[in-house]
Amino acid sequence: MRLSESGKAMLCAVLAGSALLGAVGGHEARAAAGEGTSLPMQLDLALGLEAMSGESKYAIGGATVRADGLRSNEMFPMSELEWPLDIWLARVDAGWTLSPSWRINGILKTSLSEPDNHIIDRDWLTNSMPWRVDVYSESAVSSFDALIVDVNLEWTFWQQGLWSTYAGAGWQHQSFEYDGALLFQKSPSGLTGFNYQGNGAKGVSYELNISMPYLLVGSEYQLTPRLRLAGSLAFAPLIGVEDETMLPLRSKTASGDMDGTAWLLDLAGIYYLEPQWFLKAGLNHVKIDADGDQHQREGGQPLGSIELEAESKQTSGYLTVGRSF
């Protein structure tokens, strides 16, 4: 994983933020003996790093409508692209406890590195042997940016002893941007005229935006006085996905508009170093499925639309250090 320029800046910001937490913590301790304020019952702030692995991919084929209105049914898939997600992210977590039953949480994550894995493109040009790829290419990721924002509201509706259970609702937005440079292209099926070596020029750009309103249920268990375990499962029944693939060498653009569903799983352990300071380590998994239509244009002229299916699988491990105020 290569550290991007924006990643270097964000890493510096995370380190500066850690120092700021310590400084604010000292001020808070000195102010605690003073007059009361209107601050919330508890405010938790944490900074850390997250390692993500996975991929997003989409496939086109099936029902096709040309710009002149002619309809056809193509094989599915006739083309499939994979976009890697082996990256490092910086993350900022905030939690605001409004009362013993209500809490607001927010997470902001941004990329620190670019994927080392390649962008993969597979095309099927003939339907005589649909299991065999006709054209295969790989491109190196030359530029990458990611931004993930998550906010939710939790309601603790049951608590007994060391156990508590909560439900809630939230919203997560993901944004990914890629530039890729062709490494090579070949024809595994032996077609002629498809073997190329890349020259380092940008051959593809891709933007993916996913909006996920979700419902969640979770539980926490105080394993020891210093260690708390937590887990939550969320389901997003009505997500919106928009993407755009740009091929500058062909002046071609393909824009997708999709709906779908998503599952979000989070497991974590919180260890209190002292009453105010804590470490949090966790695992996160997101599974997204969506379908819709892709509209294509070349040289500014519409070509038509075709069926589009997309999925994204993301598995992350993270570690943060935080303080309660």
C-alpha cells in the first residue's frame, strides 16, 4: 500500500489530533473542579488507523436499449470490472451520550494510501463459450481517494447487570475515486488484435458513491472493570449507488444508477487505560449488493443503456485511542 499525498497530510493531522486530545484532557481535568457547564453527560473522542481489504465490482449485460430505441438481450455478464480496496484509512470517532438511554455516534474516515492490487477488466465478446474470457486487462491504480462518513442514533432499551442491548438508525456514505494506468491487455481465448502493453498513460477513471440509511441492533457486555465488548449488526434496505466510468482515450463515459441492500457488522473491544483514556480495537465488515442501469456516451453522443449489477465487500480492522470528557 502506497501512502498518498492526501494520506500523508491526514496522518499528520491524526498525530496532531492525538496531541490535542492530551492537551484538552489536561485542561478538562483542571476545569472539572470549576463551575458546572451544559456539556453532555459524556463526550467520547478517538483517533486511529484502519486497514481495509476487499473490492468493489460491477458487471453489465442483459437487457440493452440503444440510442435509436432498438432493444436486444445480451449475455450477462458481457463485461466486468473489479476495483481494489486494500487501503489504510485514518478515522475519527465521536460519541455523545445524551442520557443513560440515548447516544449519538459519528465516524469520519479518509484514505491514507493507494491500493497495491490492480484494477481488473474482463470482457466476453462471443457467446459460443461464455465461460471463457475473451479480453482481460489489468491497470495499476495511479491515484485514489476515499471518504466514509457514518452517523447513527442509539436507544438502549434493555439493561441488566453487565449486559445492555440497543437499537437505532443511521446513515453511512461512501465515496471512492480511482485513476488507472493500463499495465497490459491480452485475449485468453486467442482473439487477435487485443494484446497490448501499457505506456503509463491514464486509461480509466472511476467514481463510486454509496448512500446507506440503515437500522441497527447491538449489545454490550462489561467483561471486566476495564474491558467492554460490543457488537452491532445493521441492515440497509434502501441504498442508493451512483458510479461513473470514464475512458479518456476513447472519449467514452458510462454512468450507473442503482438501488440495493447492504449489511454492516461491527465487533469491538474497549479497554480503559484509566477512567478517561481508552483503547478500542475492532473488526468491521460491509456487504453491498445493487442493480440498475448504466447509460453510455461516446464522443458526447448517447449510445444507450444496459443492465448493471454491482457489489462491494469490505473487511477492516481498526485501532483507536480516545478520551472521555
